[in-house]
Amino acid sequence: MHVRLRNLLVLFLLSYPYTQALADSYQDTIKVFRGAGESGQFFEHCYGYAVFPTIGKGGIGIGGAHGKGRVYAGGNYVGNTAMTQITFGLQLGGQAYSEMIFFEDKRAFDDFTGGNFEFGAQATAVAITAGASAQAGTTGTNVGASISKSDSTTAGKYSKGMAVFTVAKGGLMYEASVGGQKFSYKAK
């Protein structure tokens, strides 16, 4: 049983680069978060945001996650970012999710884009439940989501000038672990 689960996790992690090719575009991911209850309100009053269409995560005892994203200020694309996470503790499985980080003001934006930024283990994200579908064919790619205000599991708010929201895309992971997210930034 353990060998099959390990092989499944290895297959998930190896296939992650290929799933990015099928992942939602940045604009499609932004549309999902705009339409999702609490996170949608943040677009109107934030200084900027970072969007990660797909972050892949997996672990057996020791885990990790990685994803690439874009950073926007005033609605304009200003640079690229990458997120890496290492976790330790009781964990098993793999999953993919989208993540959105809102910056309340210029100070929070500058903290994030100042080089290497890190969220500690105590940072929390608001998980949004979304019914999403995707289709790929010879005529193009279609992505859709069904989200309402009631789909937000808890009210989002800024903490130290930032608010983080996630939407699960797939997978299954049991986790009771400790770790933080580290971000790099490169201006466009």
C-alpha cells in the first residue's frame, strides 16, 4: 500500500510541469477570484496583487510545493514571482491549487517585491470552495467556475498588509505539518 501511494505521489510530482500547460491562464484565475465572495471585494481597494494559477504540492513526511505567478500593481502586470514551500510533519498525498495574495498598500507591495519574501508557519490563507471545469480541444481551451459569496469559508482580512486566498484545483492530501512559503520576485 505504501509503495503504491509513494508511486502515485512521484507520478503527481513528475507530471506537475505538464499540468501547468493545461492550467488556467492568469486572467482566468483572476476571474475566479473576482467572482469568489470575499476575495472579489479585495480587487476594488488593494494596491496590488500576486496571482498563482497553479501551485503543486505533495509530501510523505517531508513535503514541498512550488508555483510560478505574476505580480500586478494598479491592475498592471509589473513582474514575475515564484513560490517555494518546504513542510515537515505528518503529511501524505498531493494536490494542486490556485493562490492570490492581495497587498493593502505600497508598503506591503514593496515588502513582497523587495527581493526574497517569506510567510512564516503562522500565516493563514482563506480557502474558497469552487466548482471548476476545464476543457482542452483543437479549437482552444475553455475554463469555467461556479462561485458565490456563500462559497467563501471564512471572511478574509489583511494581516500585516497582505491577504491570502486559495482555491483547490484537485488532489488529496492529509496534512498536519509546519512550514512557510518563500517568494522570489523579478520585475518585468
